[in-house]
Amino acid sequence: MFVRADEWLNWEVHCARLLYPDRPAVTLGPGHTVNIPEVRSISLRQLLHCHKRNVGAFVAAARRLRRVHQIQCSIYKCRLVSR
């Protein structure tokens, strides 16, 4: 898909910023890495394992997933996540 690693890294940062516009800045480095600041939360898997079935959390996750599938990538003129 990419001939050069720096092109791929720039694309990863671009997509991460589209996916997480409300998070602090996504950055490159050190080396060939993309740094996305950690967000402290409880995963849906943890909720299921703890038998805490918070319907609101699952509804929010479904909405987030739908939003991700609707984002258009300006670099490739396609959706970020294929269906």
C-alpha cells in the first residue's frame, strides 16, 4: 500500500486524528511509531466479564462504531473502515 514508511506513518496520524478529534494530539515518534494518548476507561469486554451490562455504554459504543464507518478519508477518497 505504501512504498515509504513515512507516508504510511503520516496516513496513520491523519486517520487517528479523524477517528479521535476530541483526544489530545496524535504524534509521531520516537522511531516509526504513532503515539495516541491513552484514555482511561472500562472496555466493553470488562463490563461483560464483571456482569455490569450498562446498556448506555453499549449504545454509545455502537454509535461510535457507526460514526467510524461513515468517516471519509481525504487522502484515498474512501471510507476509513471497509464494510
